Amino acid sequence: MSAEEIGAFLAEHRVVICATNGRDGWPHLMPLWYVVRGDDIWAWTYAKSQKVRNLERDQRATLQFEDGEEYHELRGVMIEARTEIHRDLDVVSEFGAALFERYAGGGVPPDAIRTQAAKRVALQFISQRMASWDHRKLGGVY
């Protein structure tokens, strides 16, 4: 996919699968809501979650966005990222407002967002490498 196609693809999707490296060597995969901010993907999660513990130990994460049911429809984006964990309540609250704007159309009181933000961290995924695919472009030739 071109950069413009990737941007549109990420804008239209709502869930990313985030893989972190677990303590025992097994990948830990979890779905997250996200917001594209510049070149980075941002999400938030509970500060005490397993994915945060994994990222504290190893900041590498792989993000997968995918779509399609049949082989000829499959498309997606995979991002290998370095993750920055933001704990500052103002940063997490501000990001929470952006997340609620995207997923709930806004209207969430700032106090409610700040209450949630106090239990959460914001995750900034900084792309190190990206791959994309779109089988719809193959024209039935595999």
C-alpha cells in the first residue's frame, strides 16, 4: 500500500492487535483502541496491565491491523514499534479526550476522562519498520 492508502486504512479501522514480549518468552497479544497522531499510533490501557509490565521490560511491540475474509480480500499493516509509556496525568488525560472523541464522538466530561486517566497510561508506538499488503490488488493472480 502507498503511504496515503496506509493512512486511510488506519483511519477507517478501530482495533489494533498489539503484541508484546511476555516474561516467559511467549508473545502476549491484546486488542486496543487507538488514535493516529502524526506518524505514531497511540493507545491507552490500565497501568497495571500485563502489556504494560511487558513493555516496561522490553519496549518492543508489534502492531497488526487487518481486514478481509477471503484470501483475495486480505489487506493489512504490520508495524514494529518502540513504545514510550506516558504516565503524566495531564498527558494521559489529554490523550484520553482524543480517544473518546474518536470512539464516542466526544461529549465525555473532562472529569470522567481524568478519573479514568488516573488508572491508565498512554502508549506511544513509534514505528521502526512497517509492512503492508493488499491482496485486492493481485487481480486474482497468486
